[in-house]
Amino acid sequence: MIDLSCTLGRLRLRNPVLVASGTFGYAKEMAPFVDFAKLGGVVPKTVTHAPRAGNRPPRTVETASGMLNAIGLDNDGLEHFLTHHLPYLRTLPTAIVGNIAGKSEDEFVAMAARVHQSREGLRALELNLSCPNVSGGTDFAVDPKLTRDIVRRCRDVCPDLPLIAKLTPNVTDITVIAKAAADGGADAVSAVNTFVGMAVDWRKRTPILGNITGGLSGPAIKPLALRAVWRIAQLKAIPVIAVGGIATLNDVMDFLVVGASAVQIGTANFYDPTASVKIVDALPGAIESLGATSVREIIGTLKT
């Protein structure tokens, strides 16, 4: 038997394959396609303190090897999530990792405190520190002090709930931000969120997205995300959950050997909702092919 269990600080999962926030709805939408019991965990859509309508359309555009999105975190707010979505999520046979985004440091802390009050059914909380649509144009995770302070204050109000800091790749040195999250008390970091990009219609001479710019995801960003995860893993300061262009078993294995302790499947969910389950089913054979008996044995084993 191959042991697929993995540990991210205080968070222990049955296997390292999760589905990423914003790509899986609130899970109910995927019930006809996915055996939730096979997943390591589900990260539902990001919620904000107050309801958000999101950005004006068009909100998505396909690219040569991925997609740009500028959804703008449309959601019905934290209280709606706790009242209407969390009761269903609690019934699922997998780990549920909540995801929140605040407009300010204080709002992050207030939301984290509210989540902690209703944390039954949540195994961890992911702090979306990397969405400028909410913060008024600034990714909190471009600033190590802001990152550390938000994580530390959220840790103070969530003393027994594992915290994951979701980081932006749009920085000069992501390792500085990852170290700040570790210093703040995060159990793990998710790396990376989308890369800022844009698309235009040259005939009309107009941007295609209503928001002008959006976040690039999908296979196009995998090499960039792989490097970011590798660099963070070399710190040996905090576990890394890899995000970015992961769609196949080979993608997952690449990220594991460079040092990721777990992965999140994102854009692939849009065109193949069963991608995560297929990967979980194939993972034991890939690990066994390396002569290992557990996923932990292959993490960070890249030969350089």
C-alpha cells in the first residue's frame, strides 16, 4: 500500500490533491462529476466580508495555453457562506479549507475571527492575500510586513485553526513573502495565485476584459509556478501547496519532487471536472515507480 497522506503544519490530509478556490464553486456544482471522498481537500470560492457583484464583463478570455480572468470575487458575503454553503460543505467526506479576502488588515482579522466562531466542518482557512480586486489595487502579499502582520493577527484570533497564506507571484522575490508568512504563524503557503496579464482586440483597439487586466492561469504559468515553489521549498521554513498550471499526474509529480507538500488543481477543473480524481487514482503507481512507499518520501527529492 502506498501512503498518500501529507502534513501541512497542523493540517493533515488523506492525500496531497486539493481543488483550488474559484475553480470549484462551493462544491455542490461538482457533485455529479467528482467523488469527494477521493480528494485531499476542497477549497471553495473566496468569500469577502460584504457581498460583491464582481467586475463588469467580459470577465474571462482564453489564451494560447490558459485563460485570463477578472471575475472580481463575486460572492454573497461571509454570513451567506456560513449560513448557506458551509452546512453543505460540512457533509462532504473530505477536508474543507475556507478561503477569505479582506479589503484591509482589520477586515481580514474580523473575518478570521468570525470564521473561527463557526469553524465546525472547516479543517483550515486560506487567506487570499493576493487579490487586488478586493484590496483597492494592492496585493497584500507584495509586502512582507503586511503579510506577516495579517497572518499573525489572524493566528491570534484563530489559535487552533490551521492557516494557509495564498501568495501572489507578482513580486521580485517570493521567498521573502513566504518567510514573512511563516514568521506570522502560517501553517503553509499556497504558491502561486495568477499572474497579471491582459488581452486586446487590435481591430477594435480595445481591451477584451471589462477590467482591462486579469489573472493568467493554466498550463502557461506552470514553469513559473514550478520555479516559485522550488525556491520557497529551499527555505525549509514552511510547507508549500503548489498552484499554477497543474492538470495532469506528471504536473503533480513535478511539483512534489521540487518540494511541494500538496497541490491544488485549478483551471483544469473548468474543462475536465474529473481531473483531480484521475490524478489521485494514478498517484500511487507513480510513487511506486520511484521505489517509494509514501508521498512524503518523494517531496523535495530533485537532484541538482
